[in-house]
Amino acid sequence: MTALEIDLFMARSDNFGVLLHDPVSGATASIDAPEEQPILEALARRGWQLTDIFTTHHHTDHVAANAALKDRFGLTITGPAAEAAKIPGLDNSVRGGDSFIFAGHRVDVIDTPGHTAGHICFHFADDHLLFAADTLFALGCGRLFEGTPADMWRSLQKLKALPDETTVYFGHEYTLSNARFAVTIDPENAELKQRVQEIEALRAQNRFTAPSNLGLEKRTNPFLRPDDAGIRKQLGLESATDEQVFAEIRKRKDQF
């Protein structure tokens, strides 16, 4: 199986755009469609033709270009069944547990409610790729606009169960803010402290912090680590459940 080529770029104010390209078939998918022009520019730069959009959730900054791109390319849009009425141009509705084939690559759909009620992630297990959109960020997780802390914690546990070698692409360049918050929750984590310095250096050079590595997230992202004794002590929640610790971390990030 030929490796997929990936192009990462910025759209809107802080969205990541991602194109996946199979060099054998020529199939090209956009993970979400935040803005038409940056996607067209990335396609032109690479000489690719768009065949698919994989939509993770209904928020405007992830679907704004669906209709225009479908009109232009006659492409196929695959997205969450639970939000089907809110996804412009949706052709294929999928839900957690479903899988489909993109250019010979198996794609598994993971239900990850929390940020929105019907958010999904796309996992390419054989390629060790996860497109997490607004569920899991580098050193963060999505705000709970439509779900509860319990919803999001269950969703994050699904992603945490994936192999450490998984490469994670996420929806926004929020990493510097996330890093500065993370050290207030997990101040004794030496690997986190080192990572914060690396992130500050990247952003000072206007370089991307995506993609990330899931093993690194498991070791440094406080939203994946509510079972950690040091975090629990820092929060004064030594006897709380993981869900309660997660909820407190999310509440503090909302106020940070």
C-alpha cells in the first residue's frame, strides 16, 4: 500500500487545513473544509484534484467551503450521521464503528461527542493517522459546546486507547495557549516543561505545532491524564473519579 501524502496549511484565523492524497489513484480528501481559497491554493501548489471531504462536525469553521468545493469538483462528502441535517452537501452518513475505504486505505469512524453532540474522528489504523478535529488538540481538548464532561471524557478514552505511534492531526493552532495552561495543572512534569519550550520556539518562528504524536499526548496532555497522582494532588482531588478530575481541568481551561 502506497503511503498517503499529506499537506498541512492554515485557513481562517487559526484552523488547520489538511489534504490527503493517494499518488497512485490521484484521490485527494480534505479533512473538513474551513475555507475555500486556502484549500484551492494548496491543491494548486501540489497539482492535486479534490475528490472527497471528510467532515468531522457541523461548526461553520469546518464546513463553510463544503458547498463551493462540491460545486467546483463534484466531490463526495462523508460526515457524521448524527449531524446529517447540519452538514452542507453530505453524501455519505457514517457513525462510530463504521469503516470505509479511501484509495485502498481503511478508514475507521470513531464517535467522539463532547465538542458537538455528533462529532466524529477519522482513524487510518494501517497508516497510524488520526484526524481528531476539535476533540483532541495538542495539549488540549475541545470546548464542551453541546456535550457534558462525561461525554468528552468517554470520547477521549477512545482516542487514548489507540496506539502510541499514532500521528494526530487536529483542527486548530491552539497549542501555545494549551501549553501555558497545561503547566498550571501538571507543574512537575519534566517532559511537559520541555515540550512547552519547544512549542514556544516553534510559534516564535511562526511554525506549526501540528501534527502531534499520541504517545506524547498521553504523557503530557492533562486532559488525557486525570488518573495521574500528581495532577490529582495539584487539584486537591486525590479521591475524585477520573471524570470529576477531567471536568475540573476543563472548567479551569475555560476560565484560563
